[in-house]
Amino acid sequence: MSAADRPIIERLWLMFRHDMAEFQGGLPSPDATYHSDRLRPAFEDDDWAAYLFISGGRPVGFSFVRALSGPARVLNSFFVVRGARRSGIGMEVVREVISRHPGPWKIAFQESNTAAVAFWRRVATEIAGDAWTEEPEDVPPDVWISFTTA
């Protein structure tokens, strides 16, 4: 993703935060936006990587990875637009993102988001086989999956 992609990501971000409000709560700000504190580091911090997903020439999602130099990479945000879900693109792009940053990974999701629960468990199994763990947390995000890639 480049700086030129930022307006696209900002629009996708609104969709992402709107979807997440169902599971994390929260209303938009008075200007109809949602908090966007993760956008700045995604574009400006060298310890982050940002990806824009394109299919058929159209933006279909994004992903932010943080802690690239840390003990484990963290999938900070991952979003696929509703019209592209259940098409296989989510699995395709998450495999690509993870393959670009080998080593330990941590991915969080909300237990109440049943689609995310099924998706992330399938991702972990397809990438790491049985060599992954899942740990609940008391505060959102509710669950963390951990695994290591070669």
C-alpha cells in the first residue's frame, strides 16, 4: 500500500469500524467517522506493514500488521468487504500477508463474531496444522490465536 492508497483505506476503514461496532460497541463520532488511530502508524511507522486488497480492479479490503521487529507479528486489523466475503479471497489474502512476514504470529478476534471465530480457526489450521494455540482474554479483543510460520 502506498500513500496514494490512503483515501481508499480511509473509506474502507469506515466500513470496517461500522462492522466491528456490532461486536465492540461504539457509535460514530459527530462527523460520522469512527476512531482511526491505527491509520497513522499503518502508513507512517516502519514497524507496521499495510496491505490493500484488490480484486477485479476494485478495492475489497485491507490488513495492517504491527510489531514487525517484535517477538511476534500482530495482525492488527483485517477487513474484507461484505460483497467479497465467502468467495475465498479472505483466505487467499491472509495467506499472502502472513507469508510475507515469517515467524511467530498473534491474531485477535471477538468470540461473539461467529464468522470471525470460524475464519481465524480455519486460517490457523491451514497455516499451522495442529501447532497453534488459542487464549481468551477478559478485555477486547476476546481471543488470541498464536502460531509460527517458516
